[in-house]
Amino acid sequence: MNTPQALLHPPPPIEVRRSLRARRRTLPARQRVQLSHNLVHILARSRLLRRAQRIAAYVPNDGEIDLSALFPILRARGRHLYLPTLMRSRLCFLPCIRETPLLLNRYGIPEPGVSPRHQIAPQALDLVLLPLVAFDTKGNRLGMGGGYYDRSFAFLRQRQHWRKPTLIGMAYDFQQVERLNAQPWDVPLDGVVTESGLQWFTR
């Protein structure tokens, strides 16, 4: 059986990233809002939130799925919400309550204006909802190219020692691709949520 050439040689990450970022940014605002609300609805009804107490999310940028409607739901259920903040080459996760101010980082992305001494260790998180540019059927994730999430959760490559946090990507259906070339330092996703629902990946 012949293997399609596209699967033998997937497009370079820079091409995939450029194409899908452009498509993501050109989504009509009304459609982006509706799809984001669909994902929040799926999350709110999923067992992911029933089991997790310490949950990291993000503030959207560059057309990413907007999870802000989820934040008051988490607080109402007594969950602890954290948002990522750039710290050197990694992310630290700071608490985000209703009154937490958000300040722009060097990329123009809002972050909690909270002292780093309040950060939680990545290993102490139960669930991380993270953005992505592309993903494939094996749970490989293509991000914006900075490698922050991969470095921050590098310990998860030793799955026999670390069982959490669970990493769930947030994406539109069109961000799924046939195959991504995984690198040794890449940390795969446990699952992804799109407007079609929650999809789990096997290891």
C-alpha cells in the first residue's frame, strides 16, 4: 500500500503555523465568539472540571479560543484558576481571582499583575487548558514557536513519575492536521477540545 507523500513528508512547521494562524485571525468575530462559547459549554459539562481543583487557562491572543466565559464558572464551583506569566524561558502560573489586574507582557498578552511569589508549581496543577496553532491525531501540538509550554512541562515526558497535570489543547476543528513532526523535547497533549467535542489521545 502506498503511503501518501503528505504523510511521509508533512509540511514544515513554519508553513503550517503561518497558514493556520492566518486562518484563525480571519475568522469573523461573531463566529469566533460562538465557537468559543461552544467549547466553554463542552468543558463545563465534562468530567475534566469535576475532577480538577487547580486549573490553568490562558487569555486569548492572535485569534485563539477565548475561555473567559469559563472563568466565572470555575470560581462559582470553588475551583482555583491560574494564568501563565512569562518568566525567563518558562511559564509560571499565578492565581487569577475576579479582582486580579491583567498587565501586558512583551508580546502584548495579558498576564496577572501578581507577585511571582504567589506562583504555583506546574506539578501542582491538576488541569492545564492551553492554546495551540495545530495538533494531530497522536496529540502532537504545534504552538507559536516559543517553546514555553514544552519547557514548563518537560517533566511530563517522564510519565511513569508524573501523572499530572492533564494537558488539554483548545482549538478549532480546522486546526487538526494529518501529522506533525514531533521533536524529542515536545510534550504531547492528553486531549483536545474543539467545537466537535473532547478527543482523547492514547500514549
